[in-house]
Amino acid sequence: MINSISFKGIEKPYKTKFGFQIIPISKNPTSGDIKEAIIATKNNKAHSGLNGRAYFYGQDLVVKKYKSKKEALNYDPQREIRALDTLYEKGISSSQIQQGEFAFTTPFNQTYLVSTKIQGEAPNFIENKFNNENLTSLVGAIAELDIPVRNSKGLFPYSTLIHYDLSYGNLNVTQNEGGIFDFEYMGSVDLSPLYEQMKMGRCYSTLCEISDIPGVVSNLRNFEYRTLMSYLKNLSKEEARQLFIDYLKIKADYHFKRAKFYSSESYELENLEYFGLDYPGETKDELNKMMKKELVHSKTLRTIEKGYYSEEIIKAEAIKMQLAGFVYFQSQFAGANHKINPRQIEQYVREANRFFNEMHEKTKNLELGIYFKDCLDIMEAINGVIGWMDYQYQDPKTREDFNKLSRETQEWQIKNHEKFLSKLTKDYALTLDEVVC
């Protein structure tokens, strides 16, 4: 997780003679910068969040003053500061992604973070709509965030930074652009064990963020089920369908960029092997397979309006997004306002397996066969939702190991069980494929 990563930034953290703890990220602030940031929190209107209050600082910057332990819902200012420090170290440079400038803690233990401002307002299906331009910009930013980081272990030696909350409140759009901010809960996911598990046809987790390619998680999927899906359900069917098709064309470019990344990585590993560095040949083979898969998904989405099986592809994309939403809604991470009908979810999962299996078996086109096989394979990371719901429904006090747990863990399990029960409903939820197909 990000919490375990030390600060690197443009300079190492240090303490001033006046007792200020300074954490430079992309900028080493002067005493004047610090003074102006503090003044901004006193002179400007606050935008209050769960753990801090944000203030505009000039035209392009934002100052976040963190709440005290008593006020904050989940107090840990260093978590978000480390996340932005990690983005800087990764080389994220898009103006559409929040950039950390610097952070500091006063002698009175008040912590401030200065970062770039993402222009625009939260997307709204009435007043601030998604369109081809701002969706293209937003998906481009997500694509940059989704670029895997190479590490030194495993068959597929990469990790990915996941925002985990690409919901309306953490996105801004203008008529022409879209951007991302609030990386407080960002985490790093090691792809190697997941990739190897799914390569063997199994997965030990039930994942909301599983992408269109087995073994990889993505921020794009998070955006799809946290924002895009509910947005589309608020539109008329005609408008929703057209925007969805437009989005899938943009998503085709996302897959193409991913293919180019894997191609360049394969080429670079060849050069590393030439210099005697130890990267297994199997890794290069896997990168080439990933490149081909991404190209297949890109080509498949590009041909939707005139291609073979167009309606089935649109349905497949909608089903994958809805599945991710169902997995999230039933989890302990979703609030009690996310009502769920376990019977509907179970039936939907079984129908998705049947549909993907049928499409894979009936298609005679090689590339479409690869596309639908990937759809079928990612179900390995989804099917566990049925057992997960059963587990959450069960009273934790009846479990054999309950009395062996710490009191804190017992209380946590009871709280999550009660939260799950509060979300149950017998009502039928409209699904995304019913809206756009």
C-alpha cells in the first residue's frame, strides 16, 4: 500500500528553524509560499470534505487544511501526501491529474497540502454533461494513471496504482476537458500474483477493479462502475445508448495505448537481456500476449457500429460494468444507500457466464473468439460474489472461529454484517445492459 512508501519528492523532508515540518513533492517551498498558503485558508471560502477543508490558492492551486483527529472521519494526512508524492515519482505529468506541490505541518500540529487545481465542476447529467471531448480527455488521464510500473519479481513483474474512488466528487469536467483529484485512498496493486492465478484459470479474490484483460486491474473499470454507469442510467435510452457507443470508441483508443505500452516494454526487455540483466524470457512472451489482447479489444470496440456481432459486444461491455458495480455495491466498502437484491445479483452472474460462454462458442471469428474468451475468463474474479454475499449474510457470532478473534475484529465483523443487512431489498435494479442495448 502507499502508506508503506517513504517520501522521495524533489527534496527530502526537513524541519525549519521555526519548527515547520516541510515535505517537498514537486516544489521546495519558500517561507513566502508557506505564508501565502496559510493566508489562503483564512481569506477564501472552504470546500469541506470528510478529512479536510480545501481552499483555492490563486488560479491554479488548492490548499487543503486537514481536520483534527476529533473532526476527521479517517485521520491520516500523510496518506494523501504520500500518494501525491508517489504520483510525482512515477512521472505522472498530465495537467488533468492532480499534482502535489508541497506539504507542511506547523509547530501547532496543523497539516497543509498544496496541489494543482483540476478545472471544471463535477459531471452532472443536466448541467455539466459528459461529451466526446471531455470524456476523451478524462479517459486519457486515466490511461496515464493505469500505466503499469515495472518491479523485479514474478512472471508479470508489474504493479498498478489504483485510485479506488473515481466517483463524481473526485472528477471535474469542462466542455472540453476532464480530470482527476483526491488521491487519499490510492493504493498499489502487485499484478504478478493475480496475473499468475488467472493464467492458471483461478482467482482467490472477488474484484471490482478487474479490467477487460484477465490478470490486470484498472482505474478505467473503477470509473465505469463508480460514475459512468449511474450517469447513463439517468439519461433517456436513446441518449444513453449513443453516449455509451461514443465512450466505447474512446475506450478503443485506451486499449490501443495499452498495446503500445506492452510492445515498448517487450522491446526494452530484449535490450536488458542483451546487457545480461536477468529478465525471464517468459515475461517477454506474456507481454506480447498482452499486446495482442489489447489490440483485439481495441479493434473490436472500433468496429461496433458496422461490425459483426455489434449488439452482442455492446451488451458484453455493459454487463462487465454492471458486474463490477454489483460486486462493489454488496461489499463493505459501499454505503447503506447502495441497496442490493442478492437473488438478482446471483441470477445476473449466472446469466453473464452463460452469455459469455455462448458467444465464445458460437463465434467463428478468431479475434472475436479472443475477446469473448477474455470476457469469460474475467468471471473468475467475479463469480466469488455469490459466496461473499452468503458470508456477509451469516451472523458472524455463529462462525466457529468467532470467539478466537480479537474484540476489535469481532466488533468490525458484527458492524459489517449489520451494514450488509441494512442494504438488502427485494426490489429489482435496472441494469446497464437494459439501458443501452
